[in-house]
Amino acid sequence: MSDHHESGFAGRVALVTGAGQGIGEAVVRALYRLGATVAATDVSVAAVTALATELDPAGAGQRPATEHPAGSGAVHAYALDVTDPAAVDRTVTRIGRELGPVDILVNVAGILRTGPVAELTDEDWAATFAVNVQGVFFTSRAVVPGMAARGSGSVVTVASNAAGIPRTGMSAYAASKAAAVMFTKCLGLEYARSGVRCNIVAPGSTDTPMQWGLWNDPEAPGRVLNGDLDSYRTGIPLGRIADPRDIADAVVFLASDRARHITMQDLYVDGGATLR
């Protein structure tokens, strides 16, 4: 999908959460390259401002979408804490006013708190669900009714292959991602007749800061690739850790018109790690 017009993204407005780094940043770059006007949101406004300035230096993420040449992409930075429903509503309203109605929502914002169940704190559990589940709910609730009123739209939630297979030390994260998956499927069912498609991309181990935070010794990457009997974990059959662009490509496909008859699906992009 190298041509702006063939991609179907030219002139469309996309809202991406968790856009400051990793998979979210890669999604912004992919959508921008294909001609979308992207609202890059993150709790770190500095990160998304730097990204917007890099990709859209003439406008520095501030130029109105109507002033961009036809078919070119644009990136606009917005601070957003997805755990704050009032802030989500305000930001979605602002994006609609400044860029236009949101056509594509990509829920990427997420956090990871690890540890055995008995050692997880109340705050670990609550914080994980606040971002990974409530954040998906708040943004979807703010965006999807408008999509339905216009008769079209696409939501892609980035979950995790941990939502579909037990992982030691990752109970809060896995449970939260499983909840986000089922929420997105129910959302897709409720709004299917309104022309809104809702799908999930489930990455496995991906070369991002979240993944690096799990590597406490030099042997850790090898255990991810080759498997670890002590943690009941298979390796990655394709023999590589994903690049964030691998995940972004799957997101872009599901958000595009080429996936117009796909909804409520969960696409695993994990190199075969869950043997599904």
C-alpha cells in the first residue's frame, strides 16, 4: 500500500493512543506515510510533539488538516491520559474541531506490571486495568458513536498474545489484555450494522521499551527466541523478535478498506509463539 490514494487513508483522520514510543509511534509513522491526518496522543506530550515535529516540520503538528496538500499526511500532537474519561472526551472533541471527525481509532496505550500474583500490589492491578482496559473503553466510547452516526469507521485495539495464553508473572497484564480483546469484539458486534469495524492485533515479543524492561540479564533475549522451560514458555518459531513496524503493518491493514469485510477478529502477530 505505497500509494496514498490506493491506501484509502488520504483525507482520513486517525487517533492513535500511546503514540510516544514503540508500537504506537510505528503506527503513527505508517499512517502518516499513507496520507492520513494523525492525532498522535500520549501521556508524554514531549514525545508526541517531537514525533510530530520530525514527520511534519512545516506544520510542526499544528497546521490545520485543510492546509495540507491533498493526499499528504499530517501529524498533530495531543497530550492525553487515557485513564481520565473527562480528558478523553475533551481531547476527542478538540481533535474533531481542529482536524475533523475521527475515522480511525487505534488503541495502543498500555502499561506492564510484572510479578507473581501474591506479590502484585493493589496499585499494580488497578493501574494496569486503568490504562489497558478503561483507557480502551473511554476512548472507544468517545469516538465510536460519531463513527456510527457517519456510517463508517474502524477501531483497532493493540492487545497481546498474552491475552490468549497463560504467562508466569504476567497475570495483571494478561488479564487486562484479555478484557480489552473481548470489549473490542463486543463493541464490533454492537456497531457492525452502523458500518464500524472493530478488530484486535495481538503482538508477541516486540523490540520496544516495554520488551527491554523485561530483559534483566544478557540471556533473556535468547530465552524469548528459544523458549524457557522454567516459565512454561515456547520460543518463537520464526526465530526473530518483531519490529514495531511488523505490528503497525497489521494495524494498517485492518484499518484499511482492504479489510472492509473483517470485524471482531483477533490477529496474532507473534512469529508463531502461541502456536495458534
